[in-house]
Amino acid sequence: MFTQLVKAIVIGVVAAGLVFSTHGQAKEEVNVYSARHYDTDLALYTDFEEQTGIKVNLIEAASDALIERIVNEDKYSPADILITVDAGRLFRAEERGIFAPFQSDLLESRVPEHLRHPNGFWYGLSKRARVIIYNAEAGRPEGLNNYQDLADPRFKGQICVRSSSNIYNISLLASIVAHLGEEQAQAWADGVVANFFRRPQGNDVANINAVASGECALSIVNSYYIARLLADGDPAARGVGIIYPNQDSTGTHVNISGAGILKYAPNRDNAIKFIEYLTGMRAQHFFVEGNNEYPVVAGAEITSALSHMGMFDEDTINASELGRNQAAAVRIFDRAGWN
């Protein structure tokens, strides 16, 4: 039923020719620059329009391209909101000075403290866990419970993983830097590289397939991709087992999608309303059911493929730390030879 609703809304969006309008053309509108490219998001925008009467004008592109565009547009930018995936990218936007802090009692009551910027530059909207997977037929390896265990020599020649340039890996290592310091984070990266089955390649789905087929034994991937494959009935999803790491210590690393209001937003009040809407139960349901992401709001029901993957304790380090430790993480990856 939910999938049919999403499809119907998306068809309506396409039929209506949803396009970006120029600065100040409509009285009740909000201009969104988004690095998320999902049909579910289009359905969210249309639902917000129906609920509020505020028109959503959308520009989609890669995060770095959108940030650069906003910087170049400067005070003439029509953009009200930037939405992107991963706290590391939110940090890049913050560093470029394009966000304006804002305060919302509603958002602060809904979004946990560790999933929002301490000074109100951005708020998390949805989240994904970075998990360890293993070949289900071979069974769970003994002694593999934490991210740190991946550096153990017993797993030599067993790990497939994507490039160190990927923001998800950068943020994971940034969290390790925050918890353990650069010296121990370097030792971890060195150890994992020593355990590679092959040079880093492919995306998370490719590495799920590699583990499911038995090509390699272990990988680190986002929960979102496993849930999506489960929802599609892909046998690769059943071919891997999932470990939520660090359940006895820091908790499993999560990364977020988040949104911030831009410095020269012409429709600031509508922008706040829109971000508040995205953290409401109705919108959180869209994220869960339509895109297999975890909700950021406590009490939001998880009934998608995620419900078959089990529950876990997450790392509650403030997501802004992931951005601040990005540079250190990149240096560590380079020194380790994690290409």
C-alpha cells in the first residue's frame, strides 16, 4: 500500500513538471537544493505541499556541486535549504560558511542531541548504520564483534571494502579518531589494509555480492543497501550475515542525512516548517518504508525490510565530530595505503 502511494505521488510530481522557480516568484514556497536522489523524497515534497500549501521548488545535484553553487551564488542565491547525506558533507557546507544557525523547540524535542549540530546549523533527518557483514553459509567468524577486530591478523586476506575516498568510510574512521585518538586509529587502518583480500573497489552493493558469493569473507557496508536488497528479494541479502559492531562499548557507527537553512534563505520561515515536517512521524515513515533508512525520531515505527535486520545500540558521539575529524581520517587512510 505504501509503495503504491509513493508511486502515485511521484507520477503526480513528474506530471506536474516540478521545477525550480526563480527567487521571489511565489508567495508561499521553499527552495530546496538536495543531494538525495530518491523517489521517496519527491513523494515527501508533494505530501508537504498538500499538508501546508507551501510549494517545494527543487534542484538536485551532487553535494560538493551544490555547495559550490551556493557559494558562487552568494547573497543572490534563491536556495533556502541544503539537504545532503552524511555529517561529513554537512561539515563541508558549514566550513564554507553557507549555513545560518536556527533554533526550533520542535526540532530539539524530536531530534536527539547527537544527531543535530550543537549550534543549530543542521539537523539529522534519517540515519544508516555502518555494519560488518560476513558470508552466511560460512557462519559468523569467532572473535569478530567490533570494528577494531577487523585489524586482527586472523582475518588476513578476507576483507573486501570500497575506497577510502568514500565519505561513509571517512566518517567511520573519523568516529574511531574521536573515540581512540589518531595513533590508535592509524594502527586500526594499517591492520585492516593488511587484511585486504584485494585493493578497495566497487560500491557497498558490489561488496555485499562479493561476500554473499564467497569471493571474500568480510566487508563494511551501510545497512540501507542490505535492506534495499532484502526488499527487492535479492538473494545476495540472504547470503550475508550482519554484525552490529561495538555493542559492548561505543555502539555502532551511524551516518545521517541532514538539512540546514542557508545564510541568505529568502523563505526562512517556510524552510523551518519544511525541516520540522521532515522530522514528523508522517515523514519519518516515508524515510523508513520508502527508502529503508532508520528514523531519527524516537518512537517512529520500523516496519520495512529493516525490521528483519534486528535492533542495535548506536554510537551517540555528536555527528559534528565526524566532520571535524575528516581531515585526520583522510591523512590516516593515505598513510595506511587504503586507496
